[in-house]
Amino acid sequence: MAQSTDTLRRTLSFYSPPLDGSDPEYIEGTSEESGRRNYPNREESVLIRDMRGHHKSFTLDEHSFTVLPGVFDLNIDFTEPMEITERYLPWVDDLLRRNIPRVASVTTFNYTMRKASTSKTPIRQVHKIHIDQSPKGAFMRARRHLPAEDITAIENGKAHFRIINVWKPVFRPVKDYPITAAEFRSLRATDLVPVRQVSSDYVGETYVAKYRDGQRFWYWSDMTPDDVFLIQCFDSEEQSPESVALGGLQHAQCAHGSFRLADDMDESCTRESIEVRCLVVIV
């Protein structure tokens, strides 16, 4: 079928239940070992649209993701952890304050450097369509990392919080495995399945997505190291009762993953990226 130049049909990875009927679980890997899950992926051919040229139409409030072209303006060596901690993370803090209204605080709770690979290697790109935190997992993160006064303000309705992933390529433009994100208003509550997420020092809960016709996916072609993708994994402010009653999500959350872009599977994998995860308190 003919497609416009800004539309692709590619394979995305979705959730399929564990074959033994158990609850889904993922055990995080390390720098030496890949993660392990007890459920298979289901591959689906999906229409993915390109945001380039009309990226200003996408907002955190309406879509749960947005893109910021050409905003990165520092000269940082991303191979040096101290450079990331002392220079890049403060830059991320300032970026979020400049692009999200009424920010009271930004708390970075971790970051990940990834290198794409066609083989199963540790800390590579994530294919499966997922959300880093379920609502339960998001509140667990907030209580783990935010000060008590912020939690009290959130519980009393005087503040709310968002979990924002700040993703960008490093070293070179993205030519393979770009990020793809689903409009949160195209998702239904029944599309998302909670997964127990186990790491060496923490047990949380994430979401994985089941495929359903009607989900709308986007990507941003030819991202450069100066471009930034904001992925909103959670907003504690609830959606309207009318929307929830119709099957929509109770919270604005972005299901996302990555996909093989090139038709030539022998093309070398060059995507390297940094993803910073932040708790943003809004007043």
C-alpha cells in the first residue's frame, strides 16, 4: 500500500501473557547481563507517523510527549559520568523548568546510557511498548525520592507531580531504532498491563501495552544530538471522569518504545542515547 513520505509501517513489540498463566515480571539486567522477563512479546505491523515539520502540535498535556528541536547547547563529554552529573543533569533541570509551567522542584532519580544493537546485549534499546511506571509504581517512586513536605502537598491536593523522561541522542543523529510514542488519548485502560519490575535495590511496577487497532503512534525522524524528546510517564493529576468512564486512561501517560527503521537488517547500529528520569512537582 502506498504511504506518504511522513508515514511508515513498521513492526512494534507488544505484550503477550506469560505462557504459564503467572503474573508478568521483569528482572532488570546489569552492565554485564541482559534483563529477563517471563512473558513473550507480540509483534504487530503498525502505522507510525513522523512529527517532523509539525512538532509544535504535540504537548505534554494533550499527548503526554513533546519534542524540542535544537535546544541542547552544551559541549559535554557523555563518556564521563562526572560531566553528566555536574553539567548535564543541571541543564535538564533548567530545561524542564523552562518548558513546564509552575514547576516547584525537579528531582532526578536515575539516568541510563544506551547503545543500540541487533544482538541481545546489556543496556541496549528497548523495543517493547511500555510505560516506565504504572500509577502504583509512580507513587512508589514519588514516596521514595521526594521530601515528606512534597508528598503531603500532593496528598492534600496542593500540588501534583509528573514523571518526565528526558531522552536525546548523543554523538550522532538517529538513523536506526528511533523512539516511538503513542498519543495517550488513543490508549484505553484495558491496553495496559502492570508488570512487577525487580532491580537489585528496588521493586517497582511498570506498564506494558497490548496492541489494539486505533492506537496512534508517532516518531521524530533524523533526531540530532541537539534535539530532545520529553516523555511523560505519569501525571498524578487525574483526567476527567467522563473520559475515564469512556475507557480512557485515568492519568496522562506515554506508552513508548523503539523500532527498526532501516529495511536493511545488516545496517550497523549507531544509535547512542541518554535518558534522564525526573520527578517534577507542580504547584
